[in-house]
Amino acid sequence: MGAPPDIVIRDCKASDLARITEIYGQSVMRETASFELEAPDLAEMTRRRSALVEKDYPYLVAEREDVVVGYAYAGPHRPRPAYRHAVENTVYVDPAAQRRGVARALMERLIEEAQARGFRQMIAVIGDSAHIASIALHETLGFTRVGNLVSVGFKHGKWLDTVFMQRALGPGDATPPDGA
């Protein structure tokens, strides 16, 4: 499908982190997609990005008219070595830019980047089973719902579920990974 014509998807730069911190902070404080209760500051968001980029995980931004309106990244699904071929995706979009194809464009590029790096599975851990738009987006991108954890988070005065979705990257599990 590709990005909307007014959106540029590119690698994240350190100079993007103030805007990313703002976008994520809004979500943490107002929404239930993240189970964090306090918004991390710029130093923490910088540390998190550095930890991923140093290990060659993709970290992208969506930009409209030179303003970052969303971001996405892939990181390790779990820390143990046997999980090294699976990544977990994250995507956040400024509320003013939602429902305009930004998240889809970010995710399409993130999937491409993760496949190019040889990852075989992508896992979406969606906070709040009521987050229908995120679940639908992942379904349209080939993710399958593989499980739910019921009432595992408590935020904004209510219990929240976690939805797990998964999609194969490249050959998925049809062949062993390189070097296996």
C-alpha cells in the first residue's frame, strides 16, 4: 500500500527523540496502549532507542512537513538466546495524525526492515483488548491473534487485557535460521 503521499518514513535520528518522547508521553498519560503509568523522560527514551539501534533493530519515524507524527520499532521479544529470531513491534502515532495511514505505513516498512535483518517472527503485544484499531491494523498486515492475557494490567481505574498477535517474516519457520 505504501505511505500516504505527504508522509515520509525514515530511520529515526537522535534529534527525533524529543518529539517521540512527547508522542509516547501523551499515550502513557491518556491511553491504555502502554501499561507504563509514568511517562519516561527524554534521557530514558534516548537510552531505550540506543539499546535497540546498537543491536541493529529497526527504529523508524513517520514525518509530515518536517514534523515527526509517529514512530515504530522492533526489539527483542524475550531476552533468552533461543528467542533471537523473533522481534516484538511497537508503533505509536500522534493523536492528530491517527486514522490517516501513518501506523500502517510505519508497520509495512518495519516488517520489511525486520525481514531484511533476518528475523523470522514478529510479535505484537497490544495493551488493552478494546484497542480495536490496533488489532485490526495488525490483522490487515497478516498478523494472527494467538492469545490473550485477561485483566493483567490496571490503569486509569480499570483492568486491562493484553492481546498477542504474530506473523511470520520471510520464510518464517519453514526453514532453519541462518547458522542453525
